[in-house]
Amino acid sequence: MASGGLQLLGFVLAFLGWIGIIISTAMPQWKMASYAGDNIVTAQALYEGLWMSCAMQSTGQIQCKVYDSLLKLESSLQATRALMVAAILLGLVGVFVAVTGMKCMKCMEDDQVKKMRMAVFGGVIFIIAGLSALVATSWYGNRVARAFYDPFTPVNTRFEFGSALFIGWAAASLAILGGAFLCCSCPRRETSYPPTRGYPKNAPSTGKDYV
């Protein structure tokens, strides 16, 4: 029962992490304009994501523009896209594999060993997906931080971390943690030895022979 509860907890955490990775990938707030200089602009807020850039007016209206050409984008942004999409696809595969190996599912009940292996394999896939998202978000965040502290970057064009980065970091951590719980939910094999058979004790001799 304990391993089943740990397995269910791991699947829930990994599934929530996968949903968070999808949300983070779709959000345009990967970096937001920083107004740390003397010229503070409050008329609009600028955001940039993996797929589009957006501008929010002071009235609350948001206007977004999808990037025109894939070939015009920076190679680092293309790599970040690829890693996040790979994390989403791996998470989708991990969901199906882990569900097959869940103890509460009736699939593959006749072979418990294969069922447990499927759950562990699903956990490994979730860990790989979480690592892909973690590398992508950390790489993007490192680029934003380096550009922010670069003295040659104009003050009005500096960006800070957006909310999508924080969601991506949290989601990647949940996916890795949930995958680790799925991998640890497999009970250890215990070697069973046949019970030792005691030898009958010789009855004490009374010195009398019965005929």
C-alpha cells in the first residue's frame, strides 16, 4: 500500500509538472522590459516569449505579434523552443507509460513485474522531460541575466525574468520529483528462503525394551 501511495503521488506531481511545462511554453512572458533607468515608461509593458512578443498598454489592452520567420530568430531561441517542445512530447509519452504501470489500473494485471517496470520507465521519461525543460529555462534565464548586466546593452532595451520562467522552473522541478517518486515506488525484491526443517530430537533411552 505504501508503494502504491508513493506511485500515485509521483504521477500527480509529474503530471502537474507536465501541465506547467505546457503553460510555460505557451506564455509570452519569458522576459519583460526593465525600467531600471532614469527614463521610466509607464505607458506600456513589453514582453517577449518563445513564439511572440507582446505590448500591454496603460489601458490594459494587450497586442501581440507572432515572430515572422523562424530562420531570422537567434539559434539559442530556436534551441530553447526545441527543448521545450521535446519536454512536452516526452511528458505526453510518460503519461501513457506511467498510467499503464499504475497499480490502480487493470492493464497488465497478469504480469506485475512488467507493470512495475512500466511505472519506473514512465518515471525515467518524466525525469528526462523535466531536465529538458530545466535546461531550456535556465539557459534562457542566463542569457537574459547576461544581457541585463552587459554594460553595452542600452538601459531602455534591458529585460528581466518573466513569469513564464518561474513557472517553467517550478514545473521542471515537479516533473523531476514526480519521476523520481515513480522510480522509487517499485518495491524491492526480497529473497525468500525455504523454512528450515528441524530435526526430531531423540527420545531419552529408558533402558527398557518393549516387545
